Amino acid sequence: MPEEFLALAKEINNWGRWGTDDEIGTLNLIDEEVVRRASACITEGKRFSLAIGLSERGPQIGNIPGRVNPLRTMTAVNEAPFGDPSLYCWSEDVVFMSLQAATHWDALAHVSYDGRIYNGHGASSTDATGARRCGIDKVRTLVSRGVLLDVARARGVDLLEGGDVVTADDLSAAEDLASVRVEPGDVVLIRTGWIQHFLDGDRRTYALRAPGAGMETVRWFRDRDIAAAATDTLAFEVFPWEREDCMLPVHLLDLVEIGMTQGQNFDLEALASDCAGDGRYAFFLEASPEPFVRGLGSPVNPIAIK
């Protein structure tokens, strides 16, 4: 790893902060007071789903081996298991999908380097059975105050271009636009405008270059002590990444060093439009993952309530 990366990793490291056995990292920051602060954001009862649809036409295009869009098939169609169809029939289906295929959270065990995952646990704790440490099942709830950082609008555009780097200054500018201070335990949602543009357009072309967080943003995340962060992009961080000698550095720094859960493929368009309309960029967020035992991630239907 380059010296710049290693120095930043040492600066933001959270290992041991919540004990040597901790497996959820910055989600420990979401305490009762944070949830009460979040609940105070509900004044009108407006609700927004932040999930993209689960279907075969999802964001995966085959460039990540094994990561497939949801494949749904029927296992029963109007069947009468007890003989008389006038009394009782059922229909049922089954789904095969990658846990990171759509709107999802990454588990802290999702990535490793130098033989370690978050909190110094060995990367070997993930094996053919899944994640024995820092799996997504360790996250029992994810409920907090959400803050939308609309980086695109803060730059005066609807959409960031492919390869645009979201900087710490961009996050601060979006915070100023929102007229809200991001506080410890908040969940930050970063809008670039990219996901619907990607899904509705030439996905293979757009997947080759996407906007996203640059390496310096991790210091901003750590300084603000946020609980989690999510974006409306496929990779969370800018792609291609900023330097050839450091692959997906934001993943490594967020998940391994800070212990910060991160999410991808969030659909922030309807929420962003409403926030721009009423000027309220903070809201109650319920975004608990499905507790797949030993899972390396989980699909989620995040709900923002204002």
C-alpha cells in the first residue's frame, strides 16, 4: 500500500474503540439520544422508499464475477394443495440473487487487506461458510437520523459526470446547502444523481466511469463520527479509483479502518426533490438490513420519513 494510504489509515483507525470483540463499528454511535433526535424530524409523515426495484434488469452487468441481479421464478401458480380450488389456492415464488446486487449495505467483513478486517479480526474469519466475524447479521437494527448531502445540487448540476471525485469540500458544501450540521450517529446519504441515469441508459458504458467518493472523504466521515454512509452509485467511491497502486481505497478505509457500514445503489431522487422543495434535508431513516447469518451484505429497502 502507498504511504499516503497507510498514514490516513492510521489517522482514522477505530480498532478497539468499542472493545476488542466489537463487530459493528460506528453503528455503536447510534444510541437512544440519536434515535430520539431522529424521531423529532418526523413532522408531516411523508415517506420515501430509497430502494431500486429488485428485478433481472438491475444494476449488475456481469463485470463482477458471481454478482447477479435477482432471478425470480414461480414455484406454485394457483395450485390447490387440498384438492378443491374453490376453497384454497396458493401461488409462490423463489429468488436467487447476490446480496450486493441491488440497494444494499456492505458488511464490515466485505473487504480486507493485509490479512485483516475491521477491529483487527483476521480475514480468515471469512471462509466457505461466510463471515464468522463482522457479518451483516451482527447489525440487528439500523435506525437513525438521515441527512441528505446533495452534492450534485451543491455543485449546481443535476448529475455528476463519470469519474467525478466527490471531495470533502463537496460534502461540506452540500452540508451548507442543507443548512444542517451532520452530527455523531447520523447516517449520511450522498446524492450524485447517477443511479437512475445508469439504470435508464447504456449501463455497460456508464459502469466503466462513475462518480463517487474520493479517498480524502474518509477523514470527513471520521471527523463527523457518522454511523454509516450510502450513495446512489454502484461502487460508492469514484470509479476508476484515483490511483492505480491503491484499489478501492475508500472501501478499505471505511469498512476495515473506521468500521463504518456503507451502502450503494440508493435511489435518492424523490427524496432529493422533496428536500430541495421544503429545505429540510434531515429525516428519520429506517434502513435495517436483512439478518443473513454470516452474510457479507444485505439488500435493504431504506425508508426516509419527514
